[in-house]
Amino acid sequence: MKLTRLIGLVTLGLLLICSTFVHAEARVTYKSAKTSSSYYQMAVQIAEAIKAGTNGDIIVTVEESQGSVQNVKEVMVRTGNYVFTTPPVLIKLAQAGKSKFEADDPAKYQEVRSLFPIPSLTMHFVVRADSGIKTFAELDGKNILIGRGSFGAREAAKYFKLFDLDGKVKLANAELGSAVQALKNRQIDGFATSGSYPAPNVIEAAAGIGINLLSLSAEQVKLTKRTELLIPAGTYPGVDYPVTTTSLPVVAYATTAMDDEIAYQLTKAYWDQKEKMAQSNAWWGGVSTEMLSNIYGKLHPGALRYYQEKGVVIPAAIR
């Protein structure tokens, strides 16, 4: 009798231990961007979505970053549940030991695994609706604000060179934050900006002033060597036509150090909560599983399991 009771108590104890283990709170670090950027705001939204989607079983702590290169380089020293965001091209460079990663051991970067796409950096070329400007050629002699130092500023300057507008467009000497007011005051004819669409500053300009968005031709997109993206008609007030532009995909990555089950639950919660996130911030509406085609690098086994369960078409290169 005593033996039976002892076995029962041991069994109960083991069950309690196992139950505690299964329901133990998992901690994930999410390395994002500068606190002033929209991508940091997205990271906070994702953290909240993961907590809600896993009933608090996974807690995501968002860390500020100085940029995607730093995010990738921290793979060299991070362990466990480390998630970070970066354009896929940096993973390609890191795994090949090129550019800013040539001094690193590329073997460590081979452990990087992808989870899910997040909103892409999308180029917008905005002009006043009453300017009559419809094409890039008509920017000749116009005042355009592109800002300084950002991805969007570098891309815009590059595109003007590629489209034979170098020296022909008058670049306004001002910060991008003043673009909408400058457009309203007719100090500039337009501005270029990058960000996930719908971009808040473009929404503000469209609602308060009236704008046109310039589309790139197929040849122009090819010249940029960027990913083509179509902004649907009606995305911005008054812009009732689809706009062909370019984007730089951004992806959430982890490493092989992350447990398969945690990667699965992260990926599942992200997609389960995406529609709800889009109700608060429209940029989530532009994300779809079709964007898996923009990923470079193998999917984490846990994420792969989720997509297979959902019947998502998975590019062979990332399986």
C-alpha cells in the first residue's frame, strides 16, 4: 500500500514538473531598429501580437538597433532565442563573407534561418497633384526633397542618376521631416521617401494637399536592380490608380539555436495576429505569404512546419 502510494506521489510530481516545463514562459529577444523608426514601432506591435497569440507563453523583448548590419553581426555572439530583422541581401553577403562581413567567420552565419517577412521598405516619389507632373522626365528643373543619410535618400539620388536626371533635379536642402509642410507651402514640388506602405507622411500629404505618385516603367525598375512592388489603387486618398515602384524586402530571422517549437509558435502567432495588427496600422495589410519568394536563406524548421500545415507554396530555395 505504501509502495503504491509512493509511486502515485512520484508520478504526480513528475506530471507537475512536466506541466511546469511545457507551460514555462519562453523569452525571445527581438533586435529591431532605432526607436524613432517605423520598424521599431512594428517590432513593438509584433511583441504584443506574439504575447496575445501564444497566451503569454512567449514573451518578446524588443531591443533598439543602429541598423541591419549590427543586427546580422550580433549572430556571432548571440545564443538562444535571438530574432532580428534585416534585408535578405545582408544575409547573402554575410554567408559569403563579403562587404562589411569579410572580417567575420562566415560559418557562424550559416546558422541563420528565416521566419517571416515584414513590411518592405517601399520607395514613394510624391508630387503635388496640381503640379501636372506625371512622369520622372517631368521632374527636370523641379525642386525635390529627398532628405539626408537614409535609405530613401540614397535610393532617390541613385534613381535620378539612372533615369538621366542627375543635376537636372534641384535637391532641396532640408530634412525629410519637413517635406509635407514644404510641399503645402509650395517650397518644393515633391519629395521622395521610403517606408512600408501606406507611409504616414504620404498619407498626410495626400489627405491635406492632394498628390500624385510617380510610377516606374518596367525598364526603370530593371535599372534599379530592386524588387518590383505594386501599390494598389486607393491606398492613398486621391491616388485612384496602381503605382509601380521598388522595394527592399525585410525579413525576421532567427538561428538554429532556436527551438523548433518556439519558431513554430512565433510564426503561427505572427500570421494569426496579422489581420488584427492591420486594423491598427495599415502597413501590415501589404504583407502576404507570397513575400516568402523575397527571402534569402533557409526557413527555420519550425517556421517551415507552419507553412506546410497551411498549404503555403514554399520556394524550393528556402526549404
